[in-house]
Amino acid sequence: MKICVLGAGAWGTALAINAAGRHQPRLWARDAGQLAAMQSQRENRRYLPGVALPRELQLAGGSAREAAAGADLVIVATPMAALREQLDALRDLAAPLAWLSKGVEQARAGAPEPGLLAHEVQAQVAPALKAGVLSGPSFAQEVASGQPTALVAASAHEQVRAALVEAFHGPSLRVYANDDIVGVEIGGAVKNVLAIATGLADGLSLGLNARAALVTRGLAEMTRLGLALGARAETFMGLSGLGDLVLTATGDLSRNRKVGLLLAQGLSLAQAVDSLGHVAEGVYCARTVEQRALRLGVDMPITRCVVALLDGQLRPVDAVAELMGREPGVETP
């Protein structure tokens, strides 16, 4: 199977490495300098240092459209901010396509919605594509190293789900199919926001009880928003909901959790983000998640506090006090 991965960040590189040996993967890099370095070093030292690139993995530059030509499956491995551009360039692609982006697009001037999920972007710019998302609890370093991982392939098209399973299901990677793309994308976006809150709590040494409460009530927030957008409740008890939330909120490799930890230490948001060297999607989509929730009448108090914290309207200790000072309520999803 010929697989083209567009985007040589950590996650795109990890998936391409994982597919090498069983398939014919091609990894495309936008940056010519990064491409030259990977070709000479056979390693992606910028985003995935210490992991050798298999000899079967082909590296490519030029245009994304040229790199994707002849592929049986195309994977768009870019941050959410670059997804629209890539989908527009590939709008006439005949092969199945899936993105790895987890987040919500920033609001566009004049748009009816404050921000779109990836499948909504695709419906706007490339409606003819047979497309979907590959998501779930996964750190790139572990996937590249062949450690056991389970993902979910979500699409309205059976052809896309089947292609993703064929491409990546193997000895160290299980891929489960799901047709609830709304639920899978909401899980992938909102868990990043909630991981900032959990990192903040851990950074303030609030204890394991507080962490468990944030994860559990965060899952309830995620589910409420998903149901309002037409997702199925059971999706949030699966890999892209509970699974990805637990990993991102508690795993030491989580960039979004790291943002919360750094804010708790007194760093500014700019300092925290600059120290990562990678994109932390929760920082960029928190406000948009809150705006969509408000428009739908969905209560998301943890998300609301994260937005106020990121905007500098709340100090870390005040964010905790606001959550704990809410009126008593009945536990509902």
C-alpha cells in the first residue's frame, strides 16, 4: 500500500515510521532545510530525535499535491491551523484521505460559526473528498518506538475507515473503526483544553483527588458539547474520548499538560508556549471551544476557567477557587 504522509512533525513522522516495512510510506516535509537534514541524518532531529528513519521510508519535498500523486492513502499530519490550506490543495484527490489534526479552527471573519472542526472545514473547501480522521490516545515517541497503541479511524465513508485499518493496524498498533466523526473530533479537541486544567492542578500540588475530579467532570463537559453537535454518547467512553483525555491529562509527554504545569510555576503563557518547541493545540482552540459551547447553551465551567487563565483574567489559584466555589449540583453527564 502506498501511503503519503504530509507533514514531518513528530506525529506524522511516527506514523510513517510505523508503516515502513509493511507498506510503502512517503513522508513529505514543507521545509526544504528540514528535508535536507532528514535525508542526510536519516533522523527527524527537530521533532522526533533519537529515532532512526527506516531505509524503506521515502522522503519528499516540493508541493504536497505532487507528493500525494499515486498514493493509495493520504495522511495530512499538520496542525489545525494549516489543515484548510492542505485540503484545498488536495480537493480533487481520488484516494482516501485522513487528517491527524486535533483541535478547532480559529474563527474566520464573517463565518457563521466561531470556529470549525476538521470535518466541517473539509465540507467547506473539499466536499468531494472521501475523508476522515485518525485519532486516539497516542504519543508520537511511543508509536515510533513500536510500543503498544490503539487508535480510532473515524469517517462517514467505509472506504476511508477500511484504508486506515489496512494501513496502520499491525503488531504494535490497533486501529478501531468508528463512523461518529463528530464525537471523535470533539474528543480530540476538548481533551487538550482539559489537559491544561489538569496540568495546572498538578503543578499547584492539589493532589490526586483533584486530578480525578477534573478528568471526570471534564469528560462530562466534553460529552455535553459532543451531544449538542450530534455525536453519540458512547463515543466519549472510547479511545478518542476517555482514552485520549486520560493520556493527555496525565501523561508526562503531553504538551498541553505541560502548559498547565508551567503556568502553575508562574511562567507567562508566552513563556510556556515558547518553551515547548511544538504546538499545544489546547492553547489555540480553548476560546473557540468555549464560544461554540456558549452558542449551543452548553455549560463548560472547566473550559471557561482555562480560557480566563490563558487570557490573563485569572491567576492559577483563582481558577481553582472559582471551580471549587461553584454552587452544589447534581451529577449528570
